[in-house]
Amino acid sequence: MHDSFAKITGDISPVHLSAEYAKGKGFKDVLVYGMLTASFYSTLVGVFLPGKYGIFQKCEASFNKPVYIGDTLSVSGTISDIHYALKRITIKAAIRNQYKEKVSSATLIVGITE
């Protein structure tokens, strides 16, 4: 995924591609792209919450901790607001690594088609 993301986006920042460079900046290895990590919010919306009736409209994401290749991530979300007139929900979401550390948090706005 990491290599494909680099090719698709053209982001060749050395912090994502060079372990030596990343370690020189204080990280333990190359960093996974934050936007690759955040793309899992799209899977949350389109597959799980609300699923096929959801249209992703907005994402305000924060990157709280570095993600490294080989980390195991879990994505969770809770509906925090329902706007019936606009057919829209707000989801508070988070991504955690294998140590249960929150690596990203987000507020997601999702339109509902049915």
C-alpha cells in the first residue's frame, strides 16, 4: 500500500522513503503517509458506517502519532450527530495502532442517500 500510494500521488518526501532520513529526523523508521492512513476513514464510511448509503462529504483529520510500515491499524467511529432535514450524519472517528495508541482522529460528515 505504501509503495502504491507513493506512485499514485507522486509524494517522494524522503521521510516516507528513506529510513536513514527518517531516523535522522527522530523517527524509528520511514513514516507511512498520513493521507494513506486517513484513507481508511473512507472505508469506514463506504463499507461500515453508514455503508452503501453514505456519501463522504467532509473529513477533518488530525495525525496524532507516527504510523510505521508493519503497524496494525483499527478504525472505529461513532455517530455523534444526526441532521434529519439535511440527511446527514456526523461521525467521530479514530484510528489506533496495535498498542491501542490513537494515531489519528477525525470528524466525518456523511450524506445519506436513503
